[in-house]
Amino acid sequence: MFHTKATKMLGIEHPILCGGMMWVSEATLVAAVSEAGGLGILASNMFPDRKSLQREIQKIKSLTKKPFGVNINLFPALRPPNNQELIEVCVEEGVRAIETSGRSPEEYVKQIKDGGITLIHKVARIKDAKKAESLGADIVGVIGYECGGAPPMDETTTLIQVPLAADALNVPVLAGGGIGDGRGLVAALALGASGVIMGTAFMATEECQIHHNIKEAIVRAQATDTVPVLRSIRSMERVLKTSLAIRVYEMEQKGASFEELIPLIAGEKSLTAWQGGEVEEGLIPLGQVVGLISRVKTVKELIDGIVQEAEAVVRGLEGLNQRTGA
Ligand SMILES: Cc1cc2nc3c(=O)[nH]c(=O)nc-3n(C[C@H](O)[C@H](O)[C@H](O)COP(=O)(O)O)c2cc1C
């Protein structure tokens, strides 16, 4: 068992969070992660109005009595949701934690904290980590270049981001990007993190409701089968190397404009992948950790396996210390 400042603050058993994921993090997955002792985080961008968010939160509460979180997405959007209203719902429903991401959470910090909710802000730059702490974030998640979703534009990896953040902050730090097993958890704790935020690995679970073709593609994929796209419009995402992703990447290399890219990158375009299972036709965020995933597991199997492997790794390291220290 690994008890950290973050597990204590969040009231969870294991220092493992499933970050909010658009298209992925709905009630069934969120509840399964929390029920297995981690913290599941609902993606409010999938339920962007008061009624649908409330319904989904109530569904989670019918599936688990354990703490869970909600992601409030602050990334630029064509139709931005009314985040104040969504946070109000979280307060009314007694949500334990809110994960914000995408830009500074400044205008929502007071509302979240007055509502008694733990604020986790997720960043890709150390300067944003420091800002988040100064604004009152209780926990800061920091992600590295290998992550699925939006990696740092400056390409700094998790191995560097985490110790920099741990040195710079007083609040607990969570490590995200490239973590999918017990070795990754121990490495993150050794770097100074108080826990991990994982995304990609939770997509290959039975409780995850995504199309089975995507899960099969994840199991087949190697670590080299992802590509960062949309760097040219400063909205970089690491995605699975599908036909569409390669097309977008190549168009960017040739200097395509935003207007030229938009028909390919609009959310609706990828619906055929997410809903119809036409994987090659979508932009599917996925991290390099995909190379470590060899089968679909239950969420409990995944989390228990990570914790057991991490305990074995720590025992192995202690043994190493005794042998070499003699
Ligand atoms: C399919 C997918 C969708 C994601 N959507 C979001 C999102 O909407 N908001 C967000 O803050 N992070 C999002 N992320 C990032 C994850 O919450 C998490 O930080 C990241 O996956 C951790 O890196 P890993 O994939 O290497 O484990 C997404 C990641 C994936 C794989």
C-alpha cells in the first residue's frame, strides 16, 4: 500500500488517478476506477450542461460510494460550456475533487474551494504549476511529452517535469504521461510525485465504454505508433498513428492553414472512429505507454496489478541497496 499526501487529501486507497478523458471518461469507467481504490474523473466536456452532468454524476453515485472527481475543461472551445454552472452541480452533488486543465483556473478557484472541493490543476509547464499553486490549487498534476492528449509544446518529458515540479511546489504533485504499470508508479514516487494520473492505460479496460476496435488497436500498437499533431495551430495532441493522423501531420509539415485543417480535425470527423469503430478515420488521443499494453483488463485487475508490481519493485530495490551497500 502506498499512502501519500494525495491519497490522504482525496480519501483514496491507491495514489492512482484516471485523468478526465473526452470521449472516454463516463460514469461506468469513473465509478470502476474509484471502486478499485483510485480516483475516477468524469469528463464534463462529454456532459456540458447542468442536466446531463447531474444525471451522469448521479449514475456514478449509484455505482460507488467512494470519492470521484470531475474534469472542468478550460481548453479553448468553439462552444465553451458554462463552467460556473457545471461547478455548481459538482458542489450540489458533493463531488470530492475537480481537475481543471487547459488554462489558468483563476476565475473558478474561489467557487471550487468555497464549495469544499479539492482542486487539482493539471499543467504542461512548470511556470503554470507555480501559478496554479499561488492561485490556491490543492494538488498540481504535471504531464510529460509522452502523454496521451495535450503534451507540453516544449517536449519536456515526465522524467524531467516531475522532479522540477516537486522541487518548485509545496503542494502535492501528480505525475502524468507514460505511466501504465508498477514500475512507472514507483518511478513517479521516486521523482517526488504523490501519485500518478493515467489516461491511455485505462482505455484498455473492460469497463471503458469505447468501441472494441479502439481497444484492439491499443493492444496491437507499439510505443512508436503515436504522433503529435496540431503543433502548427498550438493545440498539440498526441494521437494514435491512424491514416487521418498521418494525413493531418503531413499537411502541417507542408504548412497547411487552420482553415485547411479544420474539416479534418473537427470533433464530428472522429465520431466514425469513436462510435463506429473506424479507427483509421479518427484522431484518437493516445500516449506512448500504449507500447506497454498487451491485453484488455478489468479496472480492478489493472490497479491491483500496478500496486502489487510497485510493491515488488520497492522490495527489489531494497534488496539491491543491501547487496551493494555491504
Ligand atoms: C483519449 C484521451 C482523451 C483525453 N481528454 C482529455 C481532456 O478532455 N481533458 C484533459 O484535461 N485531459 C485529457 N486527456 C489527458 C488525460 O487526462 C491524462 O492527463 C493523460 O492521458 C495522461 O497520460 P497517459 O495517456 O500517458 O497516461 C485525454 C487523454 C486521452 C488518452
